[in-house]
Amino acid sequence: MKFSEIEAEQWDELKPYVDTCLLPITGLDGTETPSEATNYLEQLRDVMDLVEIPYRGRIVTYPAYHYVYGNEGSQQAIARCCANLKSQGYKYIILITSKSDIMFQINEADLWIAPTEDGNLPSDVEISRKIRELWHS
Amino acid sequence: MSNHEHQDSKHQPVQRKEMSRRQFLSYTLGGTTAFMVGGTVLPMVRFAVDPLLAKGGESTLVKVIEESKVTAEPQEVKFKVRQVDGWYKSETEKVAWISRDASGAIFALSPVCKHLGCTVFWNTHGRNEYDCPCHDARYSRDGKNITVANLPLDEYVVEIQDGFVYLGGIIANTRA
Ligand code: FES
């Protein structure tokens, strides 16, 4: 479910069941035209649907990290965000992107969902397999 | 007709305002458009924008499979339903698990877990039950809740016409 769907007073009750956080990384850098930016967001939404809909009872989606400039600075910022999310109690962090060039190593995250090297988005079956493996690991 | 046009134009500023809010949220959330159906304004707008679509809704029947292909073993069928959310029309994919009971009657279950809404799947653990991957809820063939969830899986309205199975809106489970 989205972070914004959860009312403050529901959270204590839900928290034990929602142990996984989905952090979308849009991967824009400011060179995109409006329509290119829209395309990236739509692609990201399509791949997010494959996680959010089937697993909505256990995964909470946080607001997206939109802009990424080179790997190093962004890597640190995202790693820090993941560490903070974990310290507030999430057991698993899933990073998701529709861009193939921003998948850098984040030790604090447990899974990246990203296009394959040839640019194809992963299938629903593949995503489900990875998420289930993560929960059983 | 002129009355209708008048109504539409009267509502346009509301639509624009809602749309920009929606876009803002959508961008903030990472491109998710199916988000936050507005509270008090949208139902009115929905009617003003396209009254015909508003009537379609859940009760539309969709052809999903030949009747002869449905067996006692549940099968997953996917089908598209047109949805209207304010001015935004979209096609949503729905999933049903369809099978015959002991008397041969066809029924279709919704795979949305009644615990917290994950998607259940038939027989992932070899127990001939529906299993939820999130917190291990289990449901019988009829959708009856066995563990974790407090309610049985919902059903779709089923109609058989000319050798095909049609599915309609969601109803509470009638079998469990
Ligand atoms: S959502 Fe299915 S068991 Fe919790």
C-alpha cells in the first residue's frame, strides 16, 4: 500500500504485518523534456504495479527518489535513506527503477527490481519469484 | 443538450484543479496515477464528465473462458474491465480463479486476500488450497478462510451464455 493510504492511528496495528518497504528510484537528471519525464514515470508505475498490487498487504511504498546525478552522491543518499528506513523497523527494503543505468550497489537494500541489461522490464513471474525468495531468505 | 454542455463547462475548473493535484501527487509518488480518489468533488465530476460510463461500472459482464474448459481444478483467468476515476478512464486487469464444484456448477473467486489485500494463488504449497504469500493465509477450494483471514474470498457474479462464462462484479462469498 502507499504510505499515504495509512492513517496515523492504523499504523501500530498494521506495523507487524508491513515489514517491507518499496523505494522507487525514478533516475531523472534534469535533461528530460516533460514528455520524457512522463514516460519514465509511467514506465516506473507499470513495473511498480507488479509489486504493489499482488503484495499490497505486506509492502509499503514510500515517496520516490526522483533525481540521480552520477552514482556516488546518489548512492550515499539512497543508502542513508535505506538505513533510516531499516532503523525505524522495516525488515526488507526493495529498490525499484525502470532505468537500466542506475542500478548501483546499496548494501542497506535487500533487492533491486530493474530492467535487464537489454532494457526489458522484468516479468511479473520473475518479480514474484524474487520477492518470495527474499521473504523466505 | 445545451444544458449538458453548460454543465460540462461549469465543471471544467474543478477538473483542471483536480488534475494538477493528481499530477503533483503522481510525480511525488513516482508516477503512480491510480492514487487517491478525491473525497467530495470527484463523484459529482464523474457524473458530469461521462454519465454513460458511470452506468457501466462493476455490473458489466465480461466474457472470460469457454464453459467446456472449466474443470474442477481452479484456473486463473485474466480479463480487462474499463474503469472511470473522475475524468480518468482506464482499463484495469482483473484476475479470477474459476472452477466447478461437485455438482458441476461454475464459480469464480477473487484472489484478493481478505487479510490485507495481497493476491492469493492456488495450490502453491501442494495442499489444494489458496495460499497468500504475505502472511500465509489459507483458503479452501470454495474460498473459505482457514487461517489468518477472518472472511472468505469474494466471488464474482458468474453468468453462462452460449457456451461461454461471463464474469461481473464482486459479491460476498456464497459458498463458504
Ligand atoms: S494479506 Fe494475505 S495473509 Fe495477510
